[in-house]
Amino acid sequence: MDRIDRAVNDLREMDELASGDSPVHHFSALAKLTVTVVYILTAVSFSPYDASGLLMMVFYPLMIFQITGIPFRTYLYKMRFVLPLVLFVGLFNPLFDRRVMLVLGGLKITGGMISMFTLMIKGMFCLSASFLLAATVRIDDLCAALRKIHMPDMIVTLLLLTYRYVSVLLDEASIMNEAYHLRAPGQKGIHVSAWGSFFGQLLLRSFDRAQELYESMRLRGYRGEFPYARAEKEKGRDFLYAAGWILFFVLCRYVNIPVLLGRLFVR
Amino acid sequence: MHMADALLSPGVAAGMYAASAVAAGHSIRVLKNKDDENKLPVMAVSAALVFAGQMINYTIPGTGSSGHLCGGMMLSALLGPEAGFLSMIAVLTIQCLFFADGGLMALGANIWNMAFYGCFVGYYLIWRPIMRQEKLDLRLRIVLASILGCVITLQLGALSVCIETTLSGITELPFGTFAGLMLPIHLAIGLVEGLITSAVLLFVYSARPELLSGINEEEKKEGRMSVKGVVAVLAVLTVLVGGGLSLKASANPDGLEWALFGNAEEGYAENMGLDEENFGNSSSVSDAAQAVQDTTSFLPDYSFAGSDSELGTTVSGIVGSGIVALAAVGICLAGGFFRKKKTV
């Protein structure tokens, strides 16, 4: 499938996931945004050698995946571009940090191996938290939550409008791309002779469209402020949801539960 | 160049959020003063356009690979730096949330690395000064500004990625080696992105010159050089120069270190506030960050080789981790975690 079509599908898929009906979907966007930010901060703050402590953080994404029924495969597919950079940076750790930290059987585990493992795990956890936020909150609700935390109106409105236009322009670019490749079968991308005109045409048409859109918005009373129709109010259960998860994260951060569990079996 | 959350420490991420927030605040203030804030729909469509444009593959002649547009330079040339910067924030946020390109915590750093350099540095230090060189043909100026803008801003972005990762103390990779790997790759990417961006901007100039920012009205006359000719000549030149530079940079990965620290007698190191002894992993900032991390981390309870007294903790940790992993697998199996995607 072409890159543009994949992007269109990705966006639609996220839209469908975000309009789901699981219990997690019904919590307020602000609560989920707070939980996500605290989760990422907590996960990242673990020491590079605290692999067992970090492992407990797996329960947040696991539980959300389970409760919402969001397919794990979709998340794995989305990780394909980001994980290589994390791996690239982490792969050098075993080469530079050769201090032997523990010996398992005859196998010497170095500090670099442990820090590479935690770096990869952190990467996966943080990405899963952002993905689950986008998959359980609709863009309108997310923008309303951003307004509540006093994010400037200009940025929030720009984000909302851009999101709306991304799918329109992706569709248009996809049609142009398909038409071009039907006329140039076997060609991998856009030929150098059409580098300027191919995207330039789309650019000119889009600018005209944006101008018309702006004028029609002005005629309907738009003066730079974007009114939000419904303002979702946080309820008690939203506070409970956020507080519950944050407590769990803090507990995982300061108490090494796997070690405590292990002590039940090992003296 | 999108950074993941795991590559940054919370302190560095917060610092980059603050820096990007200042740039965003400045942009909003400038747009409000210019009364340009009502142009949001145009900014939104331009941002969406760049997003879509970056998905189009452009064949690089003779290589079999493909390149993409440079978003920051394109937007600042069309909308001006402030509106371009805000539009890039929208693009990067959507990429982060819906396409998993870069992390939520690293968004501040990504905005700085890609939008700030592309829009502010690219416009004020490259695009606008070159556009003021009236002796040169305007088309040549557009091509030069696009290529130089893309190359320089991408190099700055790649260098920032290295500095931010090193300051975070995440990688054991020495700063010089990391930069020696990152910069040549982004030099090549910048050249290709610059060529594609210049081709698109030249097309816009020939069709609708009023859309380009920073060009004087009286200078909008027909140029003599053909678009294809300029692109072809510059492509050959840049491949030769870029290829040579990349090879040199790859063969001598410490060249960047020399550039930063080796010119002390000329005052460069002092001017840039850099000190080789304290740079990177052993800088005072990273030491302070490490001290904070040491006090808050659970690491002291961990046992290391040669420390028999804490062997029990290590074994407990391994056994406990096994139990946690089993519990996690149990949850997965209980709810059909690896379920297939539902078809509607």
C-alpha cells in the first residue's frame, strides 16, 4: 500500500478507536491526559539499571488494552518507525558499558545490557501510553482538555483545524499520486521534472481553498476565537481514575514490588 | 529525526518544552500584533498540506531512493516564520499523537529541533538575507535559500538531538561519535529536501509570486534560468560536495569535537561556552541530573557483581520479575490480548 493511503487508513483507524464505547472511553479527556503524562514521566525517571522495578509499569498499558479491546497489533504496527531510533541509541550501551553487574549461571550480564533493555522497554511503554491516549480520546475532547489547562486558544484551534484538513488533503494527494502513477507505471516516485509542479499544484489549490474557507468563516462571524460547543465537566469518577493510576505509578516508582514478591519465595 | 520519550530525561524534556513554549508565545504575540491571528484557516490548511506533502515520495535521479519535502522552510517561506512555527507545532503534535512519530514528553524537544530551526533560523538567518541579495537572480536566490536553509536547519536539529540525548545521560555513545553518525546522514537528507523544496517554491513563484514571503514586489520579474537547469546543476554540485563532506565526516567522526573544542586559541570554545572536560556525560548539568536521579532511584537496593551481601536482593529481583511477567502474560491470555482486528 502507498504511504499516503497508509496514513489515511491510520487516521481513520485512530478515529474509529477513539469513538469506541469502553469504560475507559467514558472517563474525561483531562483525566486521561493527566494519567498519560504522569505515566510517561514516571517510566522515564526509572534508573537505567532498574529493569525489574520498571517492569511493573507494564500493567497500565496492559489493563487499558484489555479493557478497551484496542488491538495490540495496531500499536505494534505504529511502532515500526520510532523503535529503530531507540534501538540504534541503545545498541551502543553494551559496547561502552562493560561493567559486569550480575552473573547468571555462567552468563555475565553487563551494565550496558541492562541499560539497553530498560531503554527499549521505556521506549515501548511511553509510546504505548501516547498511543492509548490518542486511541481513547477524540480530538475535540482532547482540544477542550487542552483549553482547560490554559493552552493558548490559537494553538488549540490550529491543531483542531489542521487535524480536520489533514484527511482532506491526504485524500487529494492520494488521488493525484494514483493518477500520476497510472500514467507512469513502474516509476517509484515523482520524477525530477515534476518535482515542483506536482506538489505546487496541490499547494496553489489548497491556498485558494483556505482563503475561501477563511472568508466563509468570517461571514459566519468568526473573529479569531473558536467556540467549543460542549465543555465536558470532570466528575468524581474521573478524579478517582486519575488518582488511582497516579498512586499506582508512585508506588511502582518507590517500591520495588518484583523484589518484594521474589523475597516471598527466595531467602 | 523525531525523538522518542525514552531518549530524554524529564529535566531535559521540561527544558525543551519551556524553550519551545517561549518561541510559541512570541509567535502568538507577533501574530496578534500584526492582526494575523484570524488567518488560522490558512495556517491550518498549510500545515495539513505540508503533512500530506511529506508523504509524497520524490525519486532521486540515479539512486533508486526517494526524498521528501522540508516542512519548516516551506511553511516559513509561505506564511512567515511565526505562523510557520505554529503550523509546524500542529503538524508535529498530530504526528506524535496519531502516527507515533516522536513521544509526547519529547514533543517540546521535537518542536525545537524541527520547527524552531526550520522556521526562525531558516527564515531570519537564511531565507530573508538571501532574498535581500538583489544582485542575484530571484530564482537562484530561492534555490540557494531553500537548499542552504534545509541543510543548515537540519544539521542544527541533528546536533540538538545529540546534545539533548547526551545531556539526558541516556546513551553510553560518546557525543562525538553520535554526532559523527547523525550529522552526515542529515547532511544528505538536507540536500535532497532542499532540492525538492526549492523546486516546489520555484513553481509557486512562477505561478503565484505573491504567496512567497520576504520577496519585494518590484523584483517579481521573469528569471532567465530554467527551473530544470538550476535543479540539475545544483543537484550535481550538492551530490559532489555533500558526498565528499559526508565521507570525510564519516571517516573522521571526531571532526565535530574538533570543531567545538579544538579552536580554543581562537576563542571559539569560550564564545560557545563549551568546555571539553565537562561536556557530555560528565557535564555539570548531567552530574546534577544524575545526583537527583541517584537520590530518587531504587538503584542502591540493587546488587552488583562482587557484592555478595546483596545477592539475595538480585535473586529476589529476578524471581519477582518472573512472577510479574507471568502475571502480565496471564492478563494477556485472560482477555484475548492478541485478538485479531475486528472487521466491521
